Amino acid sequence: MSQIPENIRFLLFGFGPEMAARMALVANSLGLAAMILGIIAGATGKNLGLGATNWFLLTIALFIWGLGQWLVSYLGAK
């Protein structure tokens, strides 16, 4: 980390690895909630705000975002 200039380090890692890890935890928790809503919407056949497919697409997007934040926190702490 000592080779990366300070102004670039802030752009890469933002508020630090701890905040990125918290954001990853929140994104994965929201993804889990969206997946549960998608399963319930698919099983009942009703739209719970969104259709079942849209809930699953939201789940995928949140898990990918959470994985990206986890990688940022891992590389920032390394």
C-alpha cells in the first residue's frame, strides 16, 4: 500500500476497508431479503411490488455489488 499515492488510495478504497466490509454485509443482507421475497412471490403467484423474476434479478445485482465491496475491503486491508 505504500506505493499507492494518498489521493489515489482514497479514490480506490474510499472510507476504508471497514466501511467497504459493512457495505458488503448490507448488500448481501438486502440480496438475501430480495431472494426470499422472490421465492414468496413465485410460490404464491402474486406480485409483491415486483414480479418474482425482478426480485431474483435484484438479488443477483446486490450479490455482485456485495462481492465487489468485499473485494475492495479485502484488498484495502491487505
